[in-house]
Amino acid sequence: MRWKNRPEGSNWGEFGADDQIGRMNLVTPARRLAAVREVTEGIAFCLSLPLDYPGGRELVPMRRAPRIEATRRTTGEPSYNFCFSCQNHSVFDITSDDAVTIWTQYSSQWDALAHWGQEFDADGDGVPEPVYYNGWRAGEHVLNPDQPGGPFANKLGMETLAEHGTQGRGVLVDLAGEYGEQNVRVGYDALMRVLDRQRATVEAGDFLCLYTGWADLVLGMKKEPDFERLKTACAVLDGNDRRLLQWITDSGLVAICADNLGVEHVQGAAAAGDGPRHSMMPLHEHCLFKLGIFLGEMWYFGELGPWLRQHRRSRFLLTAPPLRLPGLVGSPPAPVGTV
């Protein structure tokens, strides 16, 4: 056994000692069939931003926009608009071939369960060690860059979500319709009021989707983001609200997908305050570390959200696979909402 202690309020071990997908285990064939039954019109909506958005490096300076380049032939020539006639005048074909360097969490993204861990005394010896969901260890199962084969998530990598088949019922909560661009921290009471007014319910196995309008602002800035405006715009979840965290536990939801920067209010380590040790992002701690709930960030609901509002609906079929590239701790998704 990798651990003797598990965090208070966690579900470590409940899906098996070697589990790597957490609450995604609740997405069963029956839940997928329920999601398919939400499709009545056959209309599909793209739910990701273009992957070269938001633009610049102000939002998260360590992440950069994708860089595209042409692959090169064995002769050294770029294989882009390449004419084969230079090799054989009897053919008239041309070809283009490219490669991309991508920061997996620059734009619309999935957070893997290996994205957010904690120093926690899983061994029960009084000494906290760096661990991730279900007790998988930093440096052993999630390799450091200076280790052979690292950086690489041997456990909890993004491929686990891809292989499970990321498809189920999305439930969209229209916070943009409630708050506009107000920078509101939405706790349990506020979220329950919105769910009640929009006649939306979240059941076990559902993907909770939060439409705040933040990604709409990003898209309108045309890759020149106004960080001062964005950091104080639109609704976010209040990760410090214990009742909200308990509702997330009780609801059985398997993922939270938001169109903003971090789902919850984002504060740096310097702003997290003094006192007893605590997480600077408590909703990340609760979801990724304790319960194995996947988080999606900077998605785009600017077309689906208004359509659902107009038709007084909240549920839809969500298909959102990440890259099936072993070892990733984050990935751009390819999300589609079908109504």
C-alpha cells in the first residue's frame, strides 16, 4: 500500500488501490446513454478557444503560445508547399508538413490529476511527502525533469482520461446571464440560487460547466489581452467556501469545466496569507488532490451558453478528449457540445 493516511474528506482507495481516474469512474455506459438522450437537434458547438489565445504571456508568464514550423526533408529543405517536380518532372504534386511546439496549458486545457498535489503525511510517520491523488508519489510516479525519463507522469498522466473516453452529460450553469462581467466569488448559496433559477440539476457522473463570459472577453481582445481587466472580470467559484466544497463531494460530479483562468479565484503563494499551512487554491486541492475530479480551464461557452439560455436548457452531450500522449500533466482538449 502506498499510503497509511488519506486526506480528510478524500476518496483515496474507493475506486481501487491503483486507481488513476478518480470520479471519472462514475461515467458508466448508463451515464453516457443518458447524455446521448439529451441530443434532440443534432447541433454541435466547439467549446475550446483557438489554441493561440489568449495571446502574449501576461496571464501565466511561464506558458507560451504554440509555435508552428515546417518539417524538413532529408535534404534540409522545408517540407511546406514543397513541389515534387523538382525531383521528378513527370509529377505535379505538392505537399505541406508541419510540427508544433505547444505549452499544454496555455489556452483551453484539461488539468490531469498529476497537475496538483500536496505535501501530505501519507506514510503516517509525521513527515509530509509530496504526493498526488490516491497517494501516487512525486519523484517516483511523477518524475522530475532531472530524473531519467523525466519530466513524465508515469501515473495519473493525461492519457488515463483519454483512454477512459471523455464523454458524458454536461450541465451548463449560466453565470454570465446572472452576473454579467461582475467579478463575483460564487459560493454554495449563490450557486444553489442560480441552479434553482435556471432549473438545472447536477447528478452523479455529470460534467459541471461554468459559463462566466470570461473567455468571450479574451476572444474579443484578439490576442492582445488586457490582464488588468481580465483579472477582475466575471464570476469565479469561491474555493474557500466549505459548503461549496462539500456540495462538490456530495453531488458526484466528475469534472468542473469553466471558461475562466482557474475555475476558482486565483491567488499566488505570496497572497495566500500566513497562519496554519493551507492550499492557495483550495478547490484545486479538493478536486484534483482529494477526490480525483478533473478540472477544465479557459474553455469557450460563448455560443453554446446563449443557445441553451434561449432554449431554456442546461444539459447537453459533452465529448472532450485530451491528447493521448502518455506522461502529460495537462492537455488541450477537443471539446464539443451537442444539443
